[in-house]
Amino acid sequence: MPKPAIAVLMSTYNGEDYLAQQIESIQNQSYKDWRLFIRDDGSNDDTVKIIEEYQRKDRRIQLINQGHIKNVGVVRSFFELLENVDADFYMFSDQDDYWLPDKIKVTLEAMQKYNFDLPNCIYTNLQIVDKELNGNEILLKRNWQAFTNVLFTNNVYGCTMMINDSLKRMIDFKQLNYQRIYMHDWWLALIAAEFGNLHFIDQATILYRQHGTNQVGATNKSIGALVRRAFNHERDRKAMQRSVNFAIEFLKEYGGKNTLKDEEYIKTYGRLNKDSNFLNNLRLVMKLPPKSIYNLKEVFYAFILVIYHKDYLTN
């Protein structure tokens, strides 16, 4: 079969409850030149059986690790899919959402406006729904595309994104450090933001199903919650550690390129595993503060970076 224009990559794990509905929403896309490649990550329910049934009925659907089911974790699973599939453009699918009929069409039209030689990523808004697909809340109220913002707060949801082959070719899959790359979408968004184009479409293209442990969106903004957060920094410490680890890995992978748009940020934050101390980090946040679209959050990020400077040192 010739290389498809669009490869939809789906990683599954015990997804029997909603998988059929998600596959059918992909089959019902208005744009038809796609193939769905699925990697199962060790399901012990009927997920694989469901995939095999759809695979028999629709030759555009393929379980790529049939007979070799192994659990490697969601990030590595998606990167294995991306590494082993060839297409012009790649999209990523969760197993429990529902794609609106024009999702591929809308995203592809935006992608085609950019230079294909550059690493490009298009992402869209999401509509939050319950397990029965009821609800109309739009998730992303604000968005940002600069590398220095995405490094500290990722707002790019993989289930809405499309990347081109030029972005894929920038990844050395054999060198990926899964201890520092926490999510595939964050890593891909950083590459696009730094070397190509990261573009947001403020239109919901999927119904983002909320159930069980995947709840997002609602944040407790009461005075009491804000006071508790001001004194309990554990969540923010972990968030800053993730951002610094991304910078460390990004410097290792791309620090030698002469096309870095944010070279000073990447090289300075990327060396915190060796250079982090109170005075160094104080100078850092004064010159190159952690970025946020909220001024107060920038101040809090800077505080975390200085006070907990030992968090970033590694042997």
C-alpha cells in the first residue's frame, strides 16, 4: 500500500469501553486519505480483540505489534509508532476521545500553509465532555506558541496535534531519554516552536472525554486553595523539575545547531543539572525568567527555581 498522506497513531491500553466509538469517529472523517496505526501497550481486556475486528473490516487500520504485545509506557509507545510509520503528516489519537468529522480536514488545511521543509506542528482546541459525550466546555482559554512559554507550561494536547515529516526527521529515536521526556506532545511542540512553526487553531476538533483518572480543566481557584498552594510547593517543584529536564535534554539533542532561536534560554536552563545553586539561579531568573502568560506565575516560578535550587543537580 502506498504511503498515506495522513498517519493516525494510536496507543491503547485497556481501552475496551470507548475504543470502538473512537475508531468509528476516525472512520467517519470527511477527509479519507488516512491510515490508522495502533500499538497496544499490554492490554489485558478485550482491547486487542476490538482492534482486530476493525482491522479485518477496514484495510486502513493496522495493529503494528500484533503478536508482540509489550508494555513500554505511553510515551515510548507513541514514539515507537512515530518511528516505525511513514507518512507525509502524523496525528495522534487517544483511545477514549471522539473526533469531530472535520478534524483532519481543518488541521491539514492549516498545515498546508506552512513551508514543508520546516518542522511544523498544528494543534487545536478541545471540547470537554463526560463519558457519555455530554458537555460543551472549551478547554483552552488562552494559548501560546513561543518556545520559552511552552518550556514551562505545555498547552499542546497530543490528541489535537498534527506534525509534518520534517519534524519527525529531527528526532533521533535511539537517543531519546525517557527519564527526561515526560510526554511526546510536549517534546514535539518544543521542536516545532524552536525550529519551525507551532500554530494554534481556536476551534474544537475533538470531544475530550473525561472519566476515571483523566480529569482535566477544572482548577480550584478559591482563596483557600491559593493560600494552600503558596505554602505547599510540591506540585510546582515537580513541574519546574520537568521543565528543567526538558531543557537539559533539548540542549543535549539540539545544542549544536546554529538555528536555535532561543539559544541563551536553552543553554542556560539546560546546564542547571551542573550549575544550579542559589546565586546562579537568582541571576538566572533576573536575566532569563521562567515564562508564563501570567505575571504572578512568572514570579512564583522564579521563586521555586531559586529556593529549591538543589532539585536540578544530577550526578
